[in-house]
Amino acid sequence: MPSSLAETKNNILSGLTVALALVPEAIAFALVAHVNPLTGLYAAFIMCLITAMLGGRPGMISGATGSMAVVMVALVAQHGVEYLFATVVVLGLLQVAFGLFKFGKFIRMVPHPVMLGFVNGLAIVIFMAQLHHFKQVGADGSLQWLHGLAMFVMLGLVALSMAIIYLLPRLTRAVPSALAAIIIVALLTQVAGIHTRTVGDLASIKGGLPPFHIADVPWNLATLKIVFPYALILSIIGLTESLLTLNLIDDMTETRGQPNRECVAQGIANVVSGLFSSMGGCAMIGQSMINVNAGATRRLSGIVAGIALLCFILFASGLIERIPLAALVGVMFVVSEKTFEWGSVRVFGKVPRADALVVVTVTVVTVFTDLAIAVVAGVVISALVFAWQHAKQIRVDVRDDKDGRRVYALRGALFFASAAQFAELFTPRDDPADVIIEFRDARVMDHSAIEAIDALAGRYQQLGKHLHLRHLSEDCRELLHRARDMIEVNVMEDPHYHLADDRLG
């Protein structure tokens, strides 16, 4: 078969697999958000189709997600589902604005340890999200673990589906192993009459086309005050998960996506979602991994997944509702295992402790709180570690010149983290009457550095000694106060760089 035809077939079959995996996830996240299951299914269809057509990362799959659903539940509980639809429209507009202003590029600044923590955390979340399928509502109305034969059947079918996914590629790659597992387990339960939980036990997926619907809320400032905080939080969470997933797929496929284009596509998809009675969403790392691991990295796979999902709702609900949950749980367990970066565990003793701390922190916070908080925490820790490491690199070479003046040749970056150590490098009381500080191999970074230089100048002034500051930038000359008259200007040799200080322009 020609490579182009093989690639087309691969993308179509992978899209069908993804569509099947989207069904229980969309239903579950809709129930988490306290909305109708069709609200989640419509969101999966709209998000998947539009982002596949317009997005900046072919092969990435979007849909209704748990990270956004847990935020939506408070809004729905307090104000109702109509306010949710309005919020989804506003969050979509915010995401479009983020993309148009090219904020998506900043995702490239997320450190690698934060990426590892994000991936590991979501792998654990994907695994834990499947565990509720092993529970059922008891006589007292509470969720209870399956027991006896029901649990053994569930575990057996999950194990069978996982075995098919792992072993089938050794025999043939003509069909995605995940799709084969779903079909084989579904046929087995039907032919053998095995009783187990199915998609239909979650909710019915039968419905029509998503209806166009403008949220029935007062479109005024009071409503905006209600929906905007939720929209801002949801837009940040959605873009964070989407762009980190984009980065992950970039690394896996050794290609480069377009973060700003993805922001705009996610925003457009959410606006449309809000106008068609759905809960919106973002990129889904689990379904994206199913797609990429199957070798489907074209837009066709996402388009097929979206259209297939709508066809399930319109025409094939009866068949889809008979698919055993165990087959889909097995698929997601494999996704979780393949998503988790096991290499990050094996090298724990070989990487810097700070990097290991970031990986563990982001992983734990992702599991127990929120993805956006986890990423922010990881970036903050990484930034502090970076600052600390560079603060330790500031040093000075001391010598006396032929005229008896003491020369301090400073090396490294002078900024808030190294300002205290900078002050300890000098001995004004023991120095001669003339002292030179040479900044040729140093860089003054921020306001704290300026204050440190001024403070040092004050110490020499109090002792009646003359301080000479050489090779400072023009910004330094403008910002220094007490030490301004001590600067020796050399237009030809002085460096040109800018400081981070709000007193400039």
C-alpha cells in the first residue's frame, strides 16, 4: 500500500479509536460539572473538530476535560448552566486574545522538570480517573467498590484489553491495537453473554445535533462580574494544559507546533461551544497520546474523531452504549503507563536535587489540586533555584595596581539574589584611600543591584575614601544616586544593556 494511503488509513482508524475513548470521558466530566452528559459530548465533538481543523498542533486531540470541569462545578451550582454557557464564550474570547497578542510563545519558557512533573501528574490523574468505573451505587446511594464476580469480570476484561494493546503490534500494525482491543472485548462480551458495566450504564448518548443557543442570562456588567473570574481561570487552565500537551507532542514527534495559532483555535472552539449548549474544553493529553502513539499526527485523525463522535450521538448510540467500560478503562490504563515518564524516576539520584524537587512538586500538586497551580509552582521553584545558583556565581578578583589603588574585578550577575553576597566581597575599612570596582565582566540586572552599589558607595564615603566605578551601562549611570559621581565613563568601552527597573521610561 502506498505510504500516503497507509497514512490516511492510519489517521482514520486512530480517529475512530479516539472517538470511542472520548465518549466515557466526556460523560464523566459532564457529570463532574453537574451538567447533562450531552453537554460534555457536544463539547468533545466541537472542540475536537475545530481545533483539528484550525489548531497549531496537528494530531493533538481536544475535548471536555476534568481540569476545567472541577472549576465549572462551582459556577453551575451557584448560578446555573446558562451562566456556564456564557462563561465558555468569554473564556474563548480571552483565549483568542492570548493568541493574537502572541502570548502562546511564553510556554517555551516552561522548564523541562516542570514538563516532566506535568506529564507524570496527568498520567496519575488519568489512571485515578478510571478507578471510579470499578465502583457502583450501593443500596444506601453511596459509591461502593465492585465485589465478587463483578470485580473479577471487570479486572479480567481490563487485563485482556491491555494485553491486546501490548501484544498485537508484535503481530500486525494494520489496525491500531487500542481499536482492536475495544472491538474484541466488545464482541467477546456479546457472544459469550458476559455481564459487565457498559457505556450505557453511565448515561445515554442518544441525541440530535447540538442546538444553537445564546445563553439565557442578562448580558450586562453584573453578569460579566460573575462570569469573568471563572472565564479567566478556565482560559488559563485550558491554555496551560493545551500548550504543555503541544510541547510534549512536539518532543515526541520531533516537529514544531504553533502555540499562538493553537491559542486562537482553542478560543474559537470554546466560543462555538458556548453558543451550542456545551461546556467547552481544551487539549486532552490521554486522547492525544492514543492518537500520537498510533502514528496519527495529521489533522485528519482529529477531524475523523470529531465527526465520528457526532455520528455516535446521532446514529449509533445503541451500539456505542453496549461497549464494555472495561475495554475503555484498559485503553486508558495503557495511556497512563505510556504517558508517565519512567525515565524521570530512574535518574532521580543522578539529576540535581532542585530538578527532582520540581518534578515531584508539580506531579503532586497536579494530582491533588490544579494543573495551573502546579505549573506556576514549578516555574516559581525553578526560577528561585536559577536565581540561587546564579547568585553563588558572583565573585571578585582583588589586586593592587602600581599606584597603590585596590582594584576589585567583579565577575557574574548582580541582582536581587546576589546583592547580599556582593556586599560581603568588599572590605572598605581595610582598603586604601583609592578603590576601583571594575564591572567589565559583570552585569547589573535590577533595582536591588543598584541599591547594593549605592549602599557600598555610602560605606566608602563615610570612611572618606574615593571609589571609582568603571564599565557600567548608561542605565546604571541614570539610576545610581549616591554613587553617580563615582562612575568613570568610557564611551568606547562601556557596555550597553538595560536594567529591570520601573524608574526607567
